[in-house]
Amino acid sequence: MKERVRWLGIEPNPCMYPYLEREASLLGMQINVCYGTAERLPALDSSVDAVVSTLVLCCVPDQQRALKEVLRALKPGGKFVFIEHVAAPRGTWLRRLQCWVSPLWRHMGDGCHPDRETWLAIEQAGFTQLTYEHCTMPVPITSPHIIGVAMKSSERARAPASSGV
């Protein structure tokens, strides 16, 4: 299976490249890591089978733009697989803590917003199927997480009908 996978990684932090390359080497995979952001994926329209997002949507400046870009790049029927840390429930001590530390956390953590309701952005992005679940992690500021899969419609966009004029 590894031989058929063409893996393209988009990473805005060049300090992460050696870690990605080392892990790929351990797995025996050839990878291509590019500098970039989720808001401007270097992929043609409807050209990728899957987009995997691990702790990305907490850091992007514009979640909706990043998710539109995912939909643009996915082939019809393509999958968006994600794990993201998200805001704790409103009114909890953890949510208050996330909101309080957010300005400093963003500065120290590559733009990370620990208080984003990312599941809402994914729900509103335009995927035809979406399943996800909330889970907790041992690090309070970046817990809970959501883990899920969203699918792009399998119908290809149709050209507008000609008016015959």
C-alpha cells in the first residue's frame, strides 16, 4: 500500500521538517514536504483522494478558508480525516482557562487558539457526510479533541445549462 501513496505535506514551520522526514524514513515512505498553509494548498482542483489534518485548524488564521481549500482540492467522494483540539464546553472552568491563556498561547504555539469551536466550522464547511466524536486528552489546555471524517460530495459539479441564445 505504501508504494501507491503519494504523500504531500504542507507545513508552515520549517523546524518541523526534520521530524516529518525522520518519521517517514522509519516507515519507509517517500514524502514531499512543502512550505505553505492550509489556506493555499498546492494541489489542483479535485485532485486528491484524502486530506489529513492533525492539529491544524487550531492554528490557521481563517478556518473557513482552509476548509474551502480542502473541499476544492478533494476529488468527488474524497475524505477529510482530522484530529483537532477544540474548546471545552461553554461555562466550564477549562473553557474559561482556555480563553484566558489564548493570547499568550497563540504567541507561543504557532498561532494556536485553544478556545476554538472547530467542530462548528467543519459542520458549516459544506461536506456531504460528517462523523466525529469528542474525546479528552491528558493536557488540559488542549483538551478536548475531536476525531472524525468528512466527505466531499461524490457528484461532480455540473456546468450550467446553456440558455440556447
